[in-house]
Amino acid sequence: MLEAGVFQLLSTNAALQALIADRVFFVKMPAKETLLPAVVFQIITTRTVYSATGPSGFRFVHVQFDSYAEAYSDAVAISRLLRTALAAFVGPLPDGTLIHGSIVMNEMDMPYEPGTSGYVFRRLLEIEFQQIDN
């Protein structure tokens, strides 16, 4: 499953872990007391390629990665590490999900958000993964 494979890949990336430790979350951060910096990712859209005989099994999956940090430079650094690890990724993810290609679709700063100790910075990175359903 793409989500599990991406989670495992990010959780074992030494450079990323040096900045965020084990703070990689799917869909939302668990609680307001979560330490920063952190990464939250979620599937935004999934599109299946169809032929005259129906669905081909080939899918485009857009995944959004949000990097949260108390310092803007940390949010940018985390997003760059994510882009380095995931852009142009081809091959199996740690859970065995085979990725045929991945490209950066969008990268941008988001408005800062209220946090437990003031405001936090958020950087968005959207990557399209190309895979065949198993």
C-alpha cells in the first residue's frame, strides 16, 4: 500500500530523521503538544487510467506533504529533504509497493498557523506517484 511504503521510506531516511526524529504522520498530527518540526502527509487525489476495456490498473496518486516547523528555514529544509527522497523515485518502496515514476507537482509556502508557542511555518510539497494496482 502506497501510504505504508511512503511512511516506511520517510521513517528510515537518516537525513530527515535527524531533523524531525519520528514525527511523520498520516493525515493529521495527533495532538497539539506534538513537538516540531514534523511532517504530515495525505493522499489528495487518485486517478486511474482507462482503456476501451475498462480500468488498466495504472494509477496516478497525488500525495501532499506538509512540513511544519517553528522556524521558516527548518520547514524549507525538511521540504527539500522530502523532495530529494521522493522526486524521480522509481522502484519498490520498503513495503514492496512498486513505483514506476514520481514527479513534483507543486511546492509552496503556506500561511503560518497558530501553534502552542506562537505561530508555526508550513511548507507544502505535492508529489505524483505512478503505480500499477496489485
